Amino acid sequence: MGRGSNEQRKLTNGEAGSGSGSGSGSADPKKAFTDLGVCSALAEGCLALGWKSPTDIQRQAVPQLIDGKDVIGLAQTGSGKTGAFALPILQELLDKPQPFFALVLSPTRELAIQIAEQFEALGVTIGLKSVVLVGGVDMMAQSIALGRRPHVIVGTPGRVVDHLSNTKGFNLNKLKHLVLDEADRLLNMDFEQEIDQILKVIPRDRRTQLFSATMTSKVQKLQRACLKNPVRVEICSKYSTVDTLRQQYLFIPAKFKECYLVYALTELSGSTAVIFTRTCDGARRNALLLRNLGFASIPIHGNMSQAKRIGSLNKFKSGDRNILVATDVASRGLDIPSVDMVINYDVPLNPKDYVHRVGRTARAGRSGRSLTLVTQYDVEMFQKIEHLIEKKMENFETQEEAVLVLQERTSEASRLASMQMRETDSRKGRKRSAKNLDDDDTNDQEHRAELGLRYVKSRKSRK
């Protein structure tokens, strides 16, 4: 297939429509993408997403994939690998449109949704149809979507296998492209059996792309099983962070941790931030604490239902909330272009998770900032992180007087947050509330005021 030969076109399930488009001159901003072999319509999709030029992984992988080769790509978080595999798939789809053309396997529901959103954004000018198959969503609704015969399927392995087994009329007998994204995580989450089942029912002459942050022994075994003479594209062979990321730390006493968090957010007001905690309750508590102090925060964690996770993420992406308090369930695969800062409220127990966390900022060439709160109990782990990334972090300067001014208000907000959590859990029952934490993001000012009034009265009675 000739590179860059497709002009503005629309997809149908069976034939490609044609039209005309203007050629790209030397001043055309699309040229950086069309030079890779990407057609004009898709290059326009790249520009619409705010991509000024291809990333390293895109520059290396896209031409190989357009030329029909299998590719294994090793790249760090935020490298633009979704675009690297989506563009060649959409390019070939324009020439040979058919339903169930490509299957992308993702380790998590959130990442699957993000990948599908990027496919839709890139394919908006060509009439792309896609479907997301993940757990936590009604099977019947997904079956109806499959009945519309989408071009691209993005899903988690377990749910894809469920539909292959139970959805009448759905099969992948004519699949042309298989993508295994974040393959190291797919295998770490014990999806080998489901992946094997999928490999047995798709054509042997398909094209396969495998993307991973690391080349583990399991990934090597999977590569040998499903790729044919792959071209290896490696952007980063070790865990590292990008040069556009300013990495800082703050060494603090554990008992004043919340106060220093509030201080940092106050000093960096106006920024969009993702705050990482180790536990679900930590995410809940910090989101409530910050909201009690007037910050527009919202939690996302593993104990929330799928619908509530998506709701939290959408509020953050729309700008309705500018602070997302997350556990590591959200630390990989969430491409949120406007994040200015990542705060590690809890130092991650695995140094590699630090790299994944801070990868939420300074993406695709943009600048960003990370701040890690280090207590007396975290020093050894912090040193392991610096050893892994081969960088010394910069100290975040503080004014101790300003921190002390915040101490009383922060303590009051913290105690109120604890009361709000107890109130939520007692009203709904612990088991139910752990799965339905919409009260952690309530906009019911009267209810919050009532809790605060009861808290103040109880304080006075103790005195």
C-alpha cells in the first residue's frame, strides 16, 4: 500500500468511499505525519488532538506497521504508543474497510476506554465505529453494540472471551489486526489463559502489535507465540522519566503530612493535579479533606463501581474538578493531556510504580511537575526510587510559617472528613458504601453543612 496516498475518505463496512483533499505543502503542519505514510485525513485527526509532531515511538513504529510488519514496541508511559498502533490500523482500514477489523487488548477497563476514545478522535473524519468490551458494564448493551458491526474492538481479555462464547453472531474469523497493549501488565494480571483462547480463534495471517513498558520473560514468551518476525522498536530500555518533568520532594514529619499537602496545593494553585495514595480509604479521605477546604477534588479508586470511576474521570477531564485523588488503579493508561502536576501523597512501595505515576504529567513533549511527600518512614523507598530513575530530585522549598498557619484549618477539615466517611458508611452499610461512594463527591451543600454543624457542636460539648 502506498504511503500517504489516501485523501479524505469515509469508512463503510465493505467498501471505501473516496473524495479529494488538498496536497500537503512544505508549510503544511500535517507534513510531519504524512511523511510517516499517514494519509491526510488521519494527519488532520492528529492535529485536532493537539499533536504538533510525531513522538519517537510513532516515528519508528508507524512506517514499519504501514509496511505490513509485526512490531514489538518498548516505550515508557506517555510516549504516544496508542497513536503508534492506531494510525496504521486506521490507514489500512481506509483501503480495506470491514467490520471487526482490529482487536486491541488492554489490562484495565479505564485504559480500554482511553484507547477507544483516542481511536474515535483520530477516526472522527473517516466515520470510524468502535466498541469497548469491559467488565462492570451490561453484557446485553455491549452485544447490541457488537451487532452494529464496529470496525475496532477495544477490551479486556476476560470480557472479550465472554462475548466470543456467549454473543450470537460475534466472531473474529476475519480479524486483520491484534494489538496487545501494556503486555507486561496483561501477563502480570494473569490473563494468559484468556489471551490463549483468543489466539486460537483469530486468523494466523493477521498482523500483530505488542507494546510493553518492559521486556519480561513472560512477554518474550508471548512474543514468540503470536508475532511473526517482528521489528523491535525500543525507545527506552530502562525505567526512566522524561527530561521535561521537574521532580521534587518534600521531607516532612508524618503527623503533618496533610498540612504539607494543603500547603503545596495552595502554593501551586490553579494547577490540575493527580494525587496518589496507597489505599482506597486514603483516596476517599484526602478527596473529602481537600473539598472541605475549598479545593475541587474528586476520588477514583478500585472500590468504586465502573460507572462511578468513569464519572469521576469525566468530571476531571471536563474541568469540573481540577484535582483527582487516585490509587494506583489510575496510575497507568489514563491519558489526560491537561495534568500539570502529580503529587505522591504516599511513596509507592514499588519504585517502578513511581515512574508510572509521574508519567501522568509531562506527556508527549509537554512540561510537568511531580512532588513526592517523604516522611521518616519512607526514606529507604525514596532512595530506591532515585536509584531506579538515576536522578536526584530537587527539594521543594517551603515557608514554615505559612505551613503553621494552615495547621488548625487542616486538622479541622481532616476530622470532618473522618466524620463524613463514618456517616457515609453507617448510612449505607460498609459493604455497600465501599462500592457506592457517590457521597464522597456529593454536591449536597446542606448535607455537608449539617455534618459540619454536628461536628462543631460535638467539639464544643467535649470542651
